[in-house]
Amino acid sequence: MSNRLARHFRAAPHRLPAHAPMVSFTFDDAPDSAAGEGAELLEQHGGRGTFYLAGSLIDRPSDHWRGLSNDAIVRLHRTGHEIACHTFSHQSSARLDEAAMAREIERNRSHFHAIDSSIVLENFAYPYGIASVWRKPQLAKAFRSARGILPGVNRDVIDLQFLRASPLVNYEIDTAGVDRYFDDAVASGGWLIFYGHDVADAPSPYGCTPHLMRHALEAAQRRSMPIVTVAEALRRIGA
């Protein structure tokens, strides 16, 4: 219920100015393949990505991948990718009260500051895509934006604390579906955000193949759409 209400309660509405469409590629939990193959593909196409990280998952295996290392985080940061914020423990925001959320944010910020003191976590993504109507105002004070997993193009008046994002996940979309999102963004002059996890020839149920990601990157280039981080997109729209 809280997640459904959060979609409609706009904690930080912002009207997109008239501008050319743009696209952001984001990765949650950041498996090592996202920081490797994923980042390399972005760089080959002149783009940079946003990596929403939970400190508790760094350099640790999961059922589907190994978490990226501290060295990989530093490399991402120093080559222009954005390091952004999940909750430290990867708990859903719907399960956290105000004090617990504040602790999660502070612990995550401290964790990445210790890795590289120039890392500043400006943007947030809801773990599991689950927002909380109660936490949105709190997050609006702590971050420039918060991203969910409700698909669609961000257009017209957007909610900075519930940015729409569409799956770049082989189990959920194919190349034709990717193209439809790009065409929608071009038609609306909107901001398209993709989310995913690993990038591998045999991806997890939450990731994509290099082929699908390459197709999306080339789709952006064919439409002359800039490939930008979430932080850069917000700068461009004056948020």
C-alpha cells in the first residue's frame, strides 16, 4: 500500500524544460560485471553510468554474482561514472522508520567516503524498487533524486523522488522493446532511464547480455541522444 501511495504523492515535483531527449543507464547493487563489461560498453559509446551501491554488498558474493571491489568503485568514480546510494544494508525503505533510514544513509555515505573521500552520494534508488510514502519527504531532504522501477519515460512534470526507470533485463525486454522506449523518449522530449544489474553472456534473471546493452547504446547514438549519469541529467534539467 505504501509503495502504491508513494507513486502518487509527489514529494519533489519538477517540470522538465523543453530539451532534447536523453538517456541514463543505471545499475543496482553493482555486480562486478556491471563495473567491468557494463562500464566498458558505456565508455566505448561515450557515456557514463550511475551505480546505486549498498555498502554491505561490496566485494561479497550473492546467489547470482560477486559484488564489485573497492578498487572497481574507485576506478568507476575516477573515470566519471556516478556512485549513488541504496540503503547500506539493502533493506527496503518501506521497512525503515525515519531514524533507521537516517542511520542507513549515514552508514552508506561513511562507507564510500572511506573508500575515496571525493565520493559524494547525491542520488538514491529504492532497494527492490519499493518506495515509501513516509520516507519520500525524508529522502527529498537528503538526495537530489530517488529512482524506482516503474517503467516509462520521465516527461512533463516528474517526481524527483520517484523517477521512472525501465528494465534493461533480458527476461523482461527485447531489442524491439528497447527501441519503443527510445522512440517514446524522442517523441516526448523526455528522459529515459534504464536499470539493470549484471552484464554477462549468461545473465541472472535481473541482468542483461552485452548484446542487449550494446543495442541500447547504439539506439541512443542513432537518435543522437546523450548518454548521461543521473547527476548530469538533473543538472541539465535544472533540478
